[in-house]
Amino acid sequence: MVAEYQAQATSTPPGSPAAVLAAWLGDLVAMVHEHIAGLTAEELAFQPDPQGNSIGVTMWHFSR
């Protein structure tokens, strides 16, 4: 997915709203991946709300 944003960013004029947004989203995805890289399987399986998704599932949805 990050590659798709990067491809969009390179196909639009530099500094255009689409390019800025694509770059920001790419940076955000990379930052989230960096922050969760050290989580254990148990931490990724944690559900802050019993009726909601686990942290791992939420991150999967976010980064696709």
C-alpha cells in the first residue's frame, strides 16, 4: 500500500495536495510499523474493548 502512495506522489506535481497527502500517509504507515515492530504476539492480540478489534487487526486494517 505504501508503494501505491509513493507511486501516486511521483505521478503528481511536487507540492500538490495529492503529493503532500501521499507522502504524509506513507510516513504515517512507516511510523506506525516502526512503533509496533517490537510488540509481542500477546500485545498485538490485546483488545482494548472486548467488542472491538485487537491491536494487530486494527493495524492490519490501517496499513493495507
